[in-house]
Amino acid sequence: MAYTLEQFSQECHDAYKADQGEKGLEQVRQCLEKALRDEAFVSTHMGPDNTNPRTILYEDPEFGFCIVAHVHTGPKGGHPHDHGPTWAIYGQAEGTTTMTEWKVVKQGSASEPTLVEPEKTYEMTPGTAVAYPPHTVHSPDRKASTKLIRIEGKNLDHVERNPYKAANEAA
Ligand SMILES: [Fe+2]
């Protein structure tokens, strides 16, 4: 039976209401993987007629987290970033994202970006989701078109982000 957006968002809501820490985030991540592995879900929300880089499918009225569909066309390199004070869960629906996580080597200031070094790089393939707690610096990279479903702890249209720069590019 198909996993609907109503079921998916309700399960995320219930899990997050029960625990807004690591445990809740892990449960929400598992719900996202369930959605990504449901062909009907993916084709309903990310079929060929959806070419939008960013579509908010659901915004939680109580907690403000958002389920967002992303259709990315062509290759693109990513820059290290975080999501400010909120978390994000990246889920791969189609294609491959090469994700790098970065560690902070020098805190920035009002005029200088924070310097970071790559810590680990891995491939995200369809059906997998990874949670990034607040202030986790990451950069998604793709060599071809991808489709993603991400859950943002807060609608990132309204979140201020910190500037980051790779330490080896800062000299
Ligand atoms: Fe991100």
C-alpha cells in the first residue's frame, strides 16, 4: 500500500513530538527512507511534471519543520554550509549525491568566514537518508541530475546561515 504524504507527515510529527532530540530525528529519518523507497510516493511528488528545484510539500503547524521536494538538473558542486540553528535530513530519491561533512578548524568573526576542513565524504544513493543535527557543516555535490526529499527543521527560506570557507581555499 502506498505511503501517502498525510501518513508520512503525521508519522514525522508524532515522532518529533515524542522526542525533539537525536532519537526523534532518527525516527523522522526512518520515515523519510520509507517515503523514498515507496515508488508511488516518489512518482506522485517528483514525477516528470515536477521540475521545481524547491517545492514545500508540508510545513508542520506545531513545530515548523518542512518536507521539501528538490528536483536538481545537471551537475553542480556544493559549498560547505550549515542550516544555522536548525537540523536537516537529506534523502536521496533519484541519482547520486556525493556528500562531504566538514569540521571547523577556525571560528570566524563578523568579518571573516569560519574555516573548515573535509572530515568524510560518502555517496548517497536512492532510498537513503542522512540526518544533520544543527551546525553540522556539509556540502552536497552531484555529477548529474538528482531528486531529493529533504526535511528542514525550520523553513530555510527564513533561516540565517553562517558563512563557511574551506581552509585550503582561504590562504
Ligand atoms: Fe544543507
